[in-house]
Amino acid sequence: ATRMRAARITAGSVLRMPQPQEIEEIFDLLQQCGMARFPQTPALCGQLLGVLLAKIGQLGLREDAVDPRALETYRRFRSLLVRERLRIGSVAEAAGACGISVAYACRLFRRFDTTTPYQFLVRSRMHLAADLLAGRETAGNRMLVKEVAAHLGYDDPYQFSRAFKRVFGRSPARFQRETAPA
């Protein structure tokens, strides 16, 4: 009950989730863990429930406090950033493609997200880079760091490496070594 109050979940209340996929992933993991028959299952499920409720508290917006048009614009803009992450060169270009101003895009992210549009775009690109380095996007064929940098539009592999390290805390070469099949 205390955790639910902290997450602003009360009887009859409705919360909107700007990023429901995060909630769904945690909930799916909670269900998988709950079906396991191990001595640690209750403790793990309790921890995952705490994470789920904390995430709902962080991201959940009261139904009456959400402008549905603004939320839909945010989702459309965020989806564009992911879908066109290789083609889009800047937040201004993405905002223009979505028919909104950069200032409005930033306000939407401040309202519905925990990061800026620029940080989200860079993080999205770096997640694609990680998939390419690990061979998850290329049927197991791992690309070289300089190939991934070029694929993402970086003229300088060193600049790409710095951006990758800011997101993942290690260089792309080290990441690739650590994800190599045993």
C-alpha cells in the first residue's frame, strides 16, 4: 500500500504512460519471474514489483492532467526520432519533419520524458551502434568500429567512440570484445 501511494496509484485512478514499453518490459519480467519455482522467486518478484511501481511513479501522468494532443505529438515525435535516427541530422530537422518547433519539442520531452530530444536521439543511435557492433542487426556479422561510425554518419571514428563511451561507459572496441561469442 505504501509503494502504491508513492507511485500515485489509488483506487479508481487512471495514469497515462508516455513510454508504456518500459512498463511492459518490467511487467513481462515480473510475470516470467513469478512463474519460476525457485526459493528466490518471492524476493525477486518483490524487488521487480518495487521497480515497476517506482517506474509508474516516475512516468505516470494523471489522466486529467494530460493533454491527449500533446501526448500524441510527443509519441509521434519520439517515434520519428527512433525510426529516422540515421537520416536525421539534428533535433531541428526532426521537429521540422514532425511539423513542430524545436522549443515545443523540448517542452514535450521535459513534460513526458526524462531526457532531452538531442540526448534521446544520440542514445537511440548509440543503441543501434551497439547492435551493429554485436552483430544483432546484421545476422551475426559484426561490423568494425570505423564501419559503424561511417554507417551512423560520423566522419571521425574518434568522435563516434567518445559519443558511444558517454552512453555505455566503455569504448566501442571494448564493448565489442565483451559481447564477443565465447
